[in-house]
Amino acid sequence: MNVIMVTGGAGFIGSNFIRYVLEKTDFKGKIVNVDKLTYAGNPENLSDIAQKYSSTRYFFEQTDICDKEKIAELFKKYNIDTVVHFAAESHVDRSILGPKDFIETNIMGTFNLLENARNYWGQRTDVRFHHISTDEVYGSLGETGYFYETTPYDPRSPYSASKASSDHLVEAYKHTYGLPVTKSNCSNNYGPYHFPEKLIPLLILNILDQKPLPVYGDGLNVRDWLYVEDHCSAIWTILTKGIVGETYNIGGENERTNIEIVNTVCEIMAEKHNKEKDFYKKLITFVKDRPGHDRRYAINCDKIKQQLGWKQSVNFEQGIRKTVEWYLANSQWVKNVQSGDYKNWINKNYEKR
């Protein structure tokens, strides 16, 4: 790998991945961050990286992945040999209210990237297209069992359906055109720079503002939580050790119900503010369940652990505390993010319930 195109690199996981590669690996090449800068894309996530590596190893291009001509120009301009594709509309609630953007970005955007990679690389085998997906494509689990790489797809929301479609496109380009691809499906990420429409940062910020803490349904929906830096290390492991054509599930092996997450964040925040343990739990508000809300996700990640030697480095107790502490220490980032689209979204979809 000499030049990596990271799509969606100004978003939550993408920005953490760029930071991880440049700061914590032996990679000596260049990274081209391609991001449209929609509401969740924030150049501030990488302001220090841009200052440190700009014009030498880090390059930013504000570009829509659906813009075929512009993406083609970037392949040629930087001589891209690796694509790490994060860019996606990713919030289930938003996909329910407005699925069109998810179809366009997640399906057509992925198609456009695949076409450009195929056209620019030709029959080269010393290249790689890595596609990041989600465990939500597998559907919903009961109280037992796990998602494996061989689990049949059963998406339940417009978001997961669009990601399932993009996964199938990647597989099709592998089989039809011989494009050197790898793919990963991950569980719920959490950590620094997470846009506050998602559960954990939403809880932290609402507690700071003394606002209700919305919990869907009975709060017993289960998710597997993966600390974002562990996800980044897994992707890097796949890029450097993974077998072309293979899919790898990446999980945190930290199953928690939503109400457990809420209670934990409340207790840590109470500790940080010298309050009684249950002080912030009075803000918990149960709201009408989300349409098609999957009951449980749980990933089996034995394949990447056994075949590639990857493992998690942060357990949930460590990760959730580090996450809360990061948000408390980065009040200016929080203040900046709380303006504009985020504020409008929260007002429309949470506070008026």
C-alpha cells in the first residue's frame, strides 16, 4: 500500500481510522480523505492530523462518492492503490424517515467507487478495495446464537437493506471482474468523535444539558459494542494480513441491553459530577419503539481472531469510561457539533416525543 483512499474519512470511524494508521502503524505512504462533508462529516475530527501531515502524507478532498468524474480524477491524481470504503449514510432512524439518501449514497456511491477502481486498476492484483459494512445486514437474533460470516442476509431497515445491497455489489465485482476485495461487517462502534445522534454520545450530551434520555420500547434490545480503535486495528489487520476475497466479522464481544448502556453512562456521569449514583437516572424516558427494531445483534469474530491474530484491546468497562471522559474533555468540539443539523434533528425527532 502506497496511497490509501479513505472514503468518509471525516466521519466517526473513518477519522479514527486515519488517525490510527498515521499515528499507530508502520505505514509510510499517503492517505487521501474523500468526504462530502454532510452533517456527520467534520473536518475538526482531524484538525491536528491535517496540521501535522498536510501536503506530505495527508490530503483532503471534499467530494461526493457518487460523482463519477471527480472520483476518477482522484484515482489518477494520487495514483490510488488501496480503497478503504467507510462513506455511508448510517443512522437507522434517518433511513426510516428518509430512505432516498441511503439508496443513493450506500448503493450508487459504492457502485461508482467499484467502477472507478475496476477501470483504473484494470487487471492489477497488487491493489485492494476494502468495504466496511455492518452486522445489521444479517437481521435480528433471538436470545441465543451469533452472526457468522456465513449467516444469510436478512436486512430489516432501509439502512441495513442499502448496506446489504452494497455488500452484494462488492461480492459481484469480485466474482465477475476479479477485483481484489475484502469486506468486514462490524458491530456497534463507540468512542471519540462519534456524532451525537447515536445512543452513547446522545446520552452524554443530554445529561450535560439535563434533557430526557430517550430509550426505545422496553430498553431490552441487545447490541454488541466495539470500541472504535479496536475496529480500526481490525481493519488494518485485514488490509495487511487478510486474504483477498474474504469477509471478516469484527465484534467487541460486549453484549449489553440498551437500558444497561443508559444506566452505565448515568452512573459514570454522576461519579464525574460528584452526584449520587442514580442521580441522572431520573432523566430516563421510555419512548415508542422504533419501527422494525431488531431485538438482538451479536457477532462471532473467531475467524479474524484465529486466522489473522487480531483481538480486542479495550473491554467495555474501559471503553465506556474513556468515551465519557473524552466528551467531557472536548467541550468545544461538542459545542461546535451541537449547532446546525444536529440541533434540528434532535428537536424534531427526540425532544418532541
